[in-house]
Amino acid sequence: KQEVTQIPAALSVPEGENLVLNCSFTDSAIYNLQWFRQDPGKGLTSLLLIQSSQREQTSGRLNASLDKSSGRSTLYIAASQPGDSATYLCAAGSSNTGKLIFGQGTTLQVKP
Amino acid sequence: DVKVTQSSRYLVKRTGEKVFLECVQDMDHENMFWYRQDPGLGLRLIYFSYDVKMKEKGDIPEGYSVSREKKERFSLILESASTNQTSMYLCASVESQGRGNQPQHFGDGTRLSIL
């Protein structure tokens, strides 16, 4: 059974720092790996999706990588801003039905 | 722009009531999902549907049922609400994966309290 883990559970950094969020998964037979952002009391917003055949995806200041052999994905945020403060969740897509297994998230605080 | 709408942001119900949570998407997506999100447990899949009138149990279906009579609407039903069903409920939809990898789109959630 697929399990997804995110460490650390919480992270606090000063504005301007580059940072990396980590995600690990137990079953390398994934369909895709997705990163989401969740603001307090809100739903999830998709940030990046990496297909199983890809190694990374980039969108603006965000870069996500995927290493299936080691069961790891990272989300790199460059030049962090207070507006980046949120909970970041990764999810492993296990089949072409779109079903996802979520990690518990990393709550990021970027201090001005 | 993609839109998933959940009918209520906040809902308070009593133990034993039958509760309906509604979700509508405007993207003609085949697949729709209901999750609940609890502190320390993360998001857990309750049910999903891959077509009209088709449904499949997720990881925690007990105490819940679903209905999908039209492609755009997916309803979650709590047959007899209990206090342990107090939670944040999130609906999501995605285009059929057979057309390529696509991200799930989420509604804003319904925070349900059972008293």
C-alpha cells in the first residue's frame, strides 16, 4: 500500500531564502506526483504535476523534481516571500483513475 | 477557468440527521472525488466516481454514500450523522487520465460540525 510522507511538518524561514520541501513515497510504481498548496480554511490549489516519465517541472519560482528509484520528490521555492506562507501537500497518483495518496503536508511560514 | 463549487462552506447538523454535501464542476470532467481532511490524518479518500452512476469506495467509505446522477454533480451523503464525522470535506474533479496526466481541481471545502 502506497504511503506518502512529508518532512518536516512545519518550517519557518526569513523572506528571501531559497528552500526545499521533501516528499517520500513507498511504492515507486506511481502514475504521477503532484504538489498542491492549501491556504487556511481553503481547498487545494495545484502547483505542479510531474508525470512518471519526467524528472522535473518548473513554474515561476517553483521547481519540483521526481526520483522514482529513491521514492523521493522535492519542491524547491526560490526567493521565498510572505505570500508563500501556506501548507504544501504532495500526492502520489497511483493509477490512471486520478486517485491520489496524500502526504500530511508541510506548513511553511515566511517571515518578512 | 476551472471551477469546482461546494454548496456550503460551513454546516452544522445534529447526530442522526441525514446530511447531503453537494459538489458541482463546470469542466466536463469524468472523475470526481470526495475527501475528508482531519488534523494529523491528512486527506483521506471517501468515494470517487469515474462516470455517471458509477462509483467506487475509497479508503474510508463507512457511514457514507454517494450519488452521481449527472456528470457535473457529485453528492456525498451521511446516512446518519455522527460526531466522528465532524471534519473538513473536500470535493475534487479531474479529466479522465486516459487523456494524459491532469491535476485534480478542488473546491473550497465544507467544514461540517455534527453536534
